[in-house]
Amino acid sequence: MKILLIGSGGREHALAWHLKKNPQVKLISAPGSPALAALGETVQIAPDNISALTILARQRKPDLTVIGPEVPLVLGLTDLLRSEGFLVFGPSGRAAQIEGSKVFAKDFMVRHNLPTASYAVFYDFEEAKQYLEAASYPLVLKADGLAQGKGVIICGKLEAALKAICTLSGLGAGKRMLVEEYLAGEESSFFVITDGKTVLPLPSAQDHKTIYDNDCGPNTGGMGAYCPAPLISPHLKNTIMETIIKPAVTGLATEGTPFSGLLYAGLMVTLNGPKLLEFNARFGDPETQALMPLLKSDLAEVFLATAEGRLEDIKLEWSDQSAATVVMSAEGYPGAYRKGDLITGIDKARERPNVEVFEAGVEYRQEGRSLNRYTNGGRVLAVTGLGDNLQKAVDTAYEAVSDIKWAGAHYRRDIGSKALHQNLLYSP
């Protein structure tokens, strides 16, 4: 099976790593990365260059295209490829607006009675300022468009909200903004694979968004994750499926935008039950790096069945272990960050049992007889540990992290601590 994988990050490395468990898979990645080059061919085409990617598909004729990042989905790459007869794992451009526009998503949630926070939409920043001056706090401000995980700011007072307006306007994520009710509770990520008819839930996970321990500092693309999240009990899982996921999939279909691919619901579990914060139209990063080592099924067959509309034939099988992923980032991230620092210890970490190291912002350089790795991105590595329980998984991940060094390396030291020490807010 020839698979064209779009993307270059740690998420794509994790997907490729699992796809290659099937010895029949021949992998082509665009633009790929040094780590992906070790798993197959790479072609230097940017994910947002959807016309060039379509030409590549014509040339290589993949049996399946898997789209990792959100940008090509929102731009309509799936539509272009499907119009030429190619099978694609990933939603159409219209369906991907569930992530591409927070205004679209919130309006959709209200139309289909999905539990979510109250909100107001502003097209004019002066109008937003007037609203904020009269508002009660805390509040949440969101940019309308894609912002690489940095378009959500929690504001405890007016001064912070006015500053947030300036920050969001500088992200290039659209001129509209939302002001939302602040929801107190515990966040969780809930993933399903769907072909628009059948819906298969994946194990729940919890991301760690902020750069520093104890959920302090600015938002990032994600600094770690663990899976499964004990917060999501079997009863709560059923509630989420019946009140959020199934109505969303049905609603998208009835509106003429059937969703096929990976649907990701960002949730806040409150004392009044689960509330929907956002939808994403693709696998999460770094949750994918925690999910993939637990999947026992053939990922290539799962993706192909989804693209062909026969997901009802698939039963997902999962390990009963736990996984914990620690993201190691470059100094300065999520702001301006350093590049070009020598990384040591990745191979040593990979020699540990129950450890996988997924590469994202890494550059390879041949120096004499040595092939050395250097930092080349904000989030550089995702180190995943497995264990019979979450504590063992966390311990394994951090032991592997201790092997890896570079100047200015940063990582959170509390991944998984909420699950290990929390009193659950939601009682089944």
C-alpha cells in the first residue's frame, strides 16, 4: 500500500511509525522530516501548497493520502484529491471549518444543542473593548481562525483582556474574535474516527497546554499528554458520545458537510457534566504520540476503511497499558526560540524498554563519520513512556527524558500529575 503522508511534525512521525508496522506500506511524506526520511521517501512540498501536493499525487498515485496538519484540510486539499479519484483520510474543507473557524464551530454547537460555554462574537475590536469594560471576569478570548494552539487566552481582569485583544490581532488568525464564558473544571481530549456514519471512539487523553508546570505561562501547541485519562469514566464516555460526538457527526451530515477522518473534541469536565470547548479536524499533537504506542490494530487498514466509507468493518484494539508523553522544547518557546543546538542522548533513550522518541523540530547533519541531531523547531521532541499504570508510564518517560540533552532544553515536570493526584470534579 502506497501512502502519501502530509506533514512534518511529531504527530506525523508517530503516525508514520505506526503505519510502517505494516510491512506492505510504502511511505511518501511531504514535506517530511529527517525522522520521516528514515521511514520512507520525502518530497519537499509545504503542507499549504495544495496545488503542488495534488500534482504530486497525480505523479505518485498513492493508494491513500493521510493529511496530518489542519492547514491543508481547511484549504481544501481533501476536496482536490477526491475530485481526482484519490482516497483521503481527512475531512473536506467545509467540514474542516469546524476547526478552521471558531465562530463557525460555536454557531454549529448552538444549532445542534451541544453543551458549550455562552459566547459573543466581535468583528470590531473597539466594540469588543466596550463589551469587556462592562463584563464580569474571568473570561476567555479566542481568535476566530487557526493560531497553532496559541489563539486562546484566559483573562482574569480587564487589563489582561485588553492586552489579549492586541495579542490575538497579531496572530494573523482572522479579524473576528470571540469572548466566551469561563468554564471551571478539568480539560480532556476526546477523539473519534468516523467515516460520517460509523463512529469509533479512541482512548481519552489529556494535553498540557501551557509552557510551565501547574498550568502557568502562555499557551503552546502542547507540552505533554497522557492516555488514557482516568477522568473519562465509562459512564462519562457514554455521555460524551451521546450528547456531543454523535449529534455533531449527525449534524455535519445533515448540513451537507459529512465528516470523514479524525474528529477531536476538546472538553471541559465541569460539575454540571462535560462541556465542549472546541473541535479539531485532525489528530492532536502531542496526544497522538501517546495514543499510537497503545494501538494494536493496523492503522493503515483503519485509515483505508475510513476513506472508503466502510468503518463499520473495523474494530479497534488497544493495549491495556498507559502512556505518558513529555514534550521537550527549545529555549524561548512559545516565543522566539533558539535553533541549532546539538542534541545528545536520543539513541540512548530509545534503547530503554517501553520508550519511543518522536522527533519534530530536529535537523540532521553529517559531520565526519557521525550523523548528529540539532534543534530546529520550538517543540523538538516528544518522549513517550509506557507502563502497566500511569505512574509507571510517567516514570518511564521522565527516565528517558533524563538521557537527552541540549543547551536550553525545557520540559514540564508535572505531566500526568493531575490524574495521579486529582479529586475528580465529575462523579459518574
